[in-house]
Amino acid sequence: MSRFVEGVVANAGRARTGMVTGEPGQPVRRSWNDLHDHARRIAGGLIASGLRPGRAVAVLAGLPAEIAPVAQGVWLAGGSMTMLHQPTPRTDLAVWRDDTLRVLRMIGAQSVVVGAPFDQMAPALDAYGIRHFSPAELSAAPPADPVPVDDDSPALLQLTSGSTAEPKAVRITHRNLYANLSDAGEHLSCGEDGVMVSWLPMFHDMGMIGCLALPMLSGLELVSVTPADFLGRPLLWAELLSRYGGTITTAPNFAWAVLARQLARVEPGQLDLSKLRVACNGAEPIDPATMRSFVQVASRFGFDPGAVNCCYGAAESTLVISMSGVADPMQLDHVDAAALERDNLATPAPSAGTDAEPAVRDIPMLGRPFPSVEVRVVDDEGKPLGDRQVGRLQLRGESVSDGYLTPDGWEPARDADGWLDIGDEGYVADGQIVVCGRRKDVIIMGGRNIYPTDIERAAATVPGVREGNVAAVRLLAGDGVARESFAVLAESRQAGDEAAAAQMAREVTARVVSEIDARPATVRILPPGSLPKTPSGKLRRAAARALLAGQ
């Protein structure tokens, strides 16, 4: 069997730890061995249904208690798993059905495992003759022993973020999975003495790989709730960390901002965050101000500032590319903003907030690459660049995917030498990765490369603008502008007040001009929930541009 499955089986046989689900209602704890026994029965059901090694199984479920044994059951049966995009109350079910059918055809899935709370979607699958099973149906089968597959067999077909109308799945093999999780486990010192607390969606790679497969392989105790539990009451996250003595947790930047606001309302002594030694921020651009605010308020509950961990990853690298050092305070690279924008050089400069010139940009340092992934920076012609030279980030190594499944068939992701272009611009400084932004989102004005995150952070400082809910979108010549420019879209609860919104738009323009020295072509103030985001909460800037239509 693969090294990954071998490790999962070994952990189930020795670990005294397990998985807690059901919070905040009726918590239920199952040991990893109990979950493994359940997974063996599900594997038996899948094999009896006709699953063959290497074939895909699609899963539509939302409860961690069901997803965990199903995922392991698929791997024990030798299959690969794909978590389908999940419909929400606002989803057009006809569109969702068509998108789901495209995905099923693309990955070659012959069946779907449908669990709560999506049981009502079963008739839509019946209408198209798509076989589906509930986790309970599958677990009624006799237990099966692991089906041998090699390390290069697919383990996950991870749907990429964005619209499912043009689906794409990253092929993650058992080799990729084992290499990346082994690196992460060693870097974070994962073992039975650790407790991971997670609310992340398992249809996202950070949730499935980082917050399920990693504990399942390493023996971490796992406390897992749903994203709806967190969004409905964000303070639950901190309460679970306190109640279970959480040592590791991870989330995108927006969630840390939400938690900081919630903690500010809690009296000291009501929570204990002193055991938290790794608080990962990843999956979207990291705003240093967010983490500074979180550290300030969380320190009242015993939180160690050295627990903040800035990480960098992508589905194409299985999950993690790099992480900052454990127990090291968040490190920022202070660079000359003009040299960065005009010369593509990250020239060191005094810290922001001093009176020194020139203008300074603070960018989080994201740690050294994991042993299983090699990182380099190249120019537009593919020539490798030196330290602190900004260019395209490329990866290769054991944890890097070899390609994608698309509606048009297989699409290789790596060049002849094994390098994969990740789509980000950045540089390496003192061995650490520093990411400037997505290459396709860079705004070019007057010979400057302006990164949307800088504009968004400036706009977010205007009173009334919702933090983490600002998008700066690139406007090409012909998009209603004479030359390349940008628009700022900001959410605010005052969007319905025409006079207040107009004043806020003027303040956003002034703040952006003051801090970025560039004027937006337009600023729009939108109601909360208007900006399109991926399931993990990441801004979809290309989709946000459509909100400008008809202005």
C-alpha cells in the first residue's frame, strides 16, 4: 500500500487520540482506531459498489463526523476523492446541477456519496441516473482490508477555487500527500500531545488536507466543527481552543480579523489561549495589521505572540509550500516601495512608521520552503533571478502536482524540467519566501507595478469600510478608461445611505492617493456580502470586476 495509507493505518493502531465532533451541541469523541474501523466498512461498501483502484469518488457532505470516515474509506478502497462544491441557500440549483454534472464527467466519477445536510440533493442526481450512496448505506458492508495502490496513484482530485462553470481539478497523488504532510508534521512537531481545532470547510484543501489528513496521519487530537458553526458564532472558535487546550489552529486572514473583534468584547480570565503554540494564517494575503490586532487582544488570554505562523501554499503543492518558524514572532520585510514597484527589487528600508525616507512597504515573510518542494524566482523569459529580485515564483518537488483534469482532458502543470509556475509574483530574502501578489492582478500604472493588496489595505482603514471586504480590480485600457487603471470596491453597512456612501468613496480615494500615490478610476461602496469570494473566503477579483457593469 502507499506510504500515506500505511501511515494512517499505523496511526489508527497505536494512537490514543481521536476526533471530537458535534460541538457546540452534543460532542462525540471517537478514537482514530474507532474511526478506522468505520472507514474499513465504508471501504467495503465502496468496493462492493464497483469502485476500482484509482477511480474517483465524489463526496457531497458537510458534517465532519461523516466526511472523516468517508475520506479514509475512499483511500482504503484505493480510490481518489473529490469534495464537490456545496450549494448554499442562495444557490441556483439548476446552475449547481449543471456544474456538478460537468465535474463528475471531468473526474470520471461513477458515484457520489451524499451526506447531511445535502440529502435533499439526491433526487437531482437520480434524475440524471447518477448513482449515489449515503455514508450509512456504505458502512453497512463488511470491513475491507486496504487495497494496495502505489505512491503515484491519485488520492485527491482537488477542485480549484473559483466558479465551477469552468471546473478544474488538481491531481494530488499519494506521494504528493505523504511528502507534504510529513514535512508539515515535522515542522509543527505534530503528535499525540497536540490538539488541533478547526472549523475550515473540508471541500477546501486547507480543511481536508491540513485539518483532517494531517491529524489522521500524525495522531493529533482533532476538534472539528463546521464553517456554519463558526460564522454563526465566531467566538466558538476561541471557546473550543480554551476548552480543549488547542495547540494548533489555522485560518485565512479574514477570520483572524473577525476573531480579534469578538475577543475584544470578552473579559480577561474567561478564556485560556495559553496552550496555543501555532496559529497559522494562510490561504489568502496576510495583513500584518490584522495579526497585530489579534495578538494585542488575544494576549489578554495568555496567547503567546510567537505562536503566529505565516504560511504560503497552493493546491498545486498539495497544501503547504512554506511556513514561518514555530515560536518565532511574525517577521516583516521592510522594503523600499518605489524600488519594488519600478525596479522589481526588494531593497531593504527602515521600518514603516518611522520618519525615514523613502516610503516603506511591510510584507510578511513566509518561511523557508519545505524539504519536499524547491522554489525559484524567474523573469518573464524564465531566467532565474537572484536574492531580492522580484519575479515569477516556480515550484518543483515531491509534493508538487503533475497536472490538472479539465473538461478538455489532461493538462500538465510542469515543464520539461519539472517546474510549475504558481501564478504569484514574489522574491526570496534570506532564504524565506515573500509573496507580492497574484501576477494576473498586478496593476501597471506609469511604469509601476502596484499590487491590489496594498490598495485594499489602504482603503480598509477608512471608517465604515468592512475590514477584509475591499477589492481593487485591474481595469485595462478600453474597460471604460483611456489607459490601465483600477477600481476600488468596498463593502459598508452605510451603502444604502447615498450621502454617506458618497463621502466614504471620497475618503477612500483620498486615502489610496495618500498611501499608494495612485488615483482609482472609480470607487464603489457596496452592501455587505456583495463581493464574490471563494469558499475559503478569498476575494475573487476577476468576478468582482463584473460588479462595475452598468455603472
